Amino acid sequence: MLRLLRPKQWTKNLLLFAALVFAEELFHPAAFVTACLAFVAFCLASSSIYVVNDLVDVERDRLHPDKRQRPIASGAVSKGKAAALAALLSAGALGLAFWIGQGFGLAVVVYMVLSHFYSFAGKNVVILDALLIAIGFVLRAVAGAIAIDVPYSDWFVLCTLFVALFIALSKRKAELIAAREAAGSRPVLMKYSEGALTAFTGTSMAAAVISYSLYVQDILAASDGELRALILTVPFVIIAVFRYHLLVEKEGLGEKPEEILLSDGPLQLSMLGFVLVAIAAFYLGG
């Protein structure tokens, strides 16, 4: 049952804390507690979506060399128990979300609706499938700001969108390469080409770095240059994005982005450096 929740995927929901850091609310107890509760709500919501997705894909998963080991596909968890678990998780997520605030609750509703649309139909539409995944990340980022009632920049939204697109398209490319040797792969993969996905990932990677750089410039302009140390986070973003791309291209790890995050030391160090420099810039006087 625990594997069915995919706890490794909860790392994606850490994006909810971005607004907490960039709005200089990290050391405000009330805002921090609210952000933590928002994180829990999204973990419950995302796990409910993973369970539904596994129910929808159970027959195809049984043909896949790796996915056939998933709890429902392997028979370790029955469909009835999985459906009951999904309902319970959804109720818990929505109850907590609306307790945090109406705006945040609506953000979780939109996230769940779009995610279920992806599970039932969207993942079979070329390009739209990757865009829906990216929008899910944007909703996480925006929901984090809504939860603690702070404004967010358009550049922040665009940067999140392009980073998420880069990750999603990298995953599609890795899946397309693996699909040549595996049954039970996503039908949408056959609508892509390796060359197109190479171009898509390169474009989204460049857009992610550029939009983050412009986001930093936007913050510097608003602070009259007081947060100039924030510009030092840009090299860490470049290293992290390029390192991820290298791991996808050289090691073929793009199918499981959460495992890259949890296992690659250089990538973890670059992200840690980014967080430490950002905190120093905002809270120790840029």
C-alpha cells in the first residue's frame, strides 16, 4: 500500500516551499507551518492521482518489464482496495486544502482535475501530455504562494513551466528509446520522434535558464539592487539543469527523474548551493 502512494514522487511537492523562500517568509512560524500543511495536502492529492493512474493503466503495466511490479499490476493490492484508498486520499487532500484556505483549496481542485484528465485522456495526446505535466508543477508553485498569501512573479511561473517541460520532455525521450525494446509502453510515444524530442528538450532547457535569469533581474529591480547576491544562484541553476541533461543523455536515467534527484551527488550539491545562496541573499542581507 505504501509503494502504491509513490512516496519518492513527493519530492516534486517541495516546489510549494519556493514561494516561502522567495517571499522572505521562511522564518515566519505561521507561514512555515502553513507551507508544511500545504505540502502534506499536495502529497495526499498526488498520491491519490498515482493510484487512479495505476488503476487506469493496470493492463498495460502488466506488459511492461518494470511497471508490472507495481502493486496493482502485480496483484499485491486489489483494485477495490486501491479505489477505496484513492477516495480516502482525495477526501483528506481536499479537506486539508480547504481548511488552509479557499484559494489554496481551489488550486488543489484544479490540480486534481487536470491530473485526472491527464490519466484518462491527456497522456495520449502528443505534446499536450508533456504540457499537462508541466502545468502540474506550475500549479504546485502557485499554490505554495496562495497558501501563505504572498504575490508571485510572472517570471516565476514561466521559469517553473520551462523547467518542468524540460524534465517531462526528457522523460519522454528516455521512454521512447526504451520503448524500442519493451512492450506495454505509452501509445503516445510512437507519435514522437527522437529528433523532435531532442529539439524540444534543448529549447525548454534554454528557456528555463533564461527565464530564471530574468526572474532574478525582476527581483533585483524591485529591491533596488539590495538582493544583488541572488545573481549568484544563476550558475547553480545552470549546473543543475545541464547536469540533469547529461545524466539523461549519457546514463539514460530520464524515465525516473525523482531517482536522479535522490541519487546523484553533484546534482544534489548544486541544488543545495542554490538554496543556501538564495537564503543568504534574502535573509542575511544581499
